[in-house]
Amino acid sequence: MDLGIRGKKALVCGASKGLGRACAEALAMEGAHVTIVARTAADLEKTAGEIRVMAAATGATVQAVACDITTPEGRALALAACGEPDILVTNAGGPPPGDFRDWERSDWIAALDANMLTPIELIKATVDGMIARKFGRIVNITSAAVKAPLSNLGLSNGARTGLTGFVAGLSRQVVAHNVTINNLLPGPFDTDRLKSNFANMAKTAGKTAEEMTASRRKANPAKRFGTPAEFGACCAFLCSTHTSYMTGQNILLDGGDYPGTM
């Protein structure tokens, strides 16, 4: 299927590795001109070079902007490099796990800045241009915890759910202009973030990280964890010309881990 985004400009955050990188790869393979953003310059440049090689035949370009997207200065750098993006993929590492009794106000503010307010600021900076050009695709990488909160991820549960509520309202206001806003909710994917979460959970449960990983893998209906490539492909589809009638949705990718009907 031709996704119809060849030549479109995409800004992808948190893209040096993991799910953000997978989204950037998938978009570049469709011929989109991709600007990738992350904090660590060396990792980001390495990723950019590898994606350029992968997508060389598509005509895609890949540029890297090392910055902290959670700051006004970082957002300004990213948006200057990727002027008038047609596609925006927001993504930020989740806040640390823990017990809510140990969190100070500063911990909550940091979580909100990274996982709620930064995506909103990026949407604010780009959505009107998308409306004017009659095309826009915004995908927010959130978490399966929005559907099924995890007790030790309270900071993430709160911040990401706040973003979800905001998107639910705004997405209905812009869809008439061929601008859609959807959320991708990853469950257990084989990433560094998953490994660190399992290590933390293992300590609490008095198990080894290997035992915790094996147990969680076996408990998933798919009997495995997701691959970043699967996630990237779904993101690219949501950014395609074929999804103009899909907006305000929370797409759960978890191998069937969530047991609910809705």
C-alpha cells in the first residue's frame, strides 16, 4: 500500500532509539523528509546515518537536531529545522516508577512538562499550518497505562492521561481540515524502557530481572513482546492519506495484554 506521504515533512521526537526511531524509520521508508530529535547528539547522528542508508532509494532526507524538546529553546531549534511539518510524532521517555508518597511537586511538574505540556506546545506550534495546507497528521506516543494504569507508574499515568483528554477535545475541532490527531499506546515492546521497568519491578517482587521478563512474556496472550518495527509501521499508517476519517483515537498495541472489551 502506498501511504501517500512521499515528500511530506515529518518531525519525530525521541527518535534516537526505541519506538521513536522505529517511527522515523517507517516514515522515511515511505519517502517522507524526516527530522529526528533527541538529547544525545552522538546517538542521534548515528541513527540519522543508518536511516539515510535504509531509505536511500525512496528520496527521503533525514536531518538530526540534538536538543531537549521539553524546553522552549529545544522546541524552537526543532521547529526551525523542520519548518511547517506535515507530520508530527510526539514522544518522550516516561517518568521514573515509584511510590507516589515519595514524589515531590517538582517530580509532578517534570512529568507534566515532558509527557503532557511538551506535546501540547508542539501541537500548538504546528496545527494551524497543517490546517492552512489542508493536511496534517499528529501521533502522540503515550502508553498502555492510559487504558490500564500501573500502580508504580503514577507519574506517567497522570501526565499521559491528561494529554489524552486534551487530544480528545482538539482532534474533533481540526479533522474537518484533513488534520488528524491520534494516540498510540504501546504495551510491552522490546525496548530499553521495558528492560528498566522490569528491573525495577523485579526488585520490588524479590525476583531477578530475567525471571520477571520471562514471566511477563509468558503472561502476554501473544507469548512475546512487540517489535519496534511493528510499532513504526502502525505509526506510519496513522500518518498516511488513508486515515483522514480516523481521529481522537487511542490505538492500543499490546499483543492483547489489556483484558477489556473497550
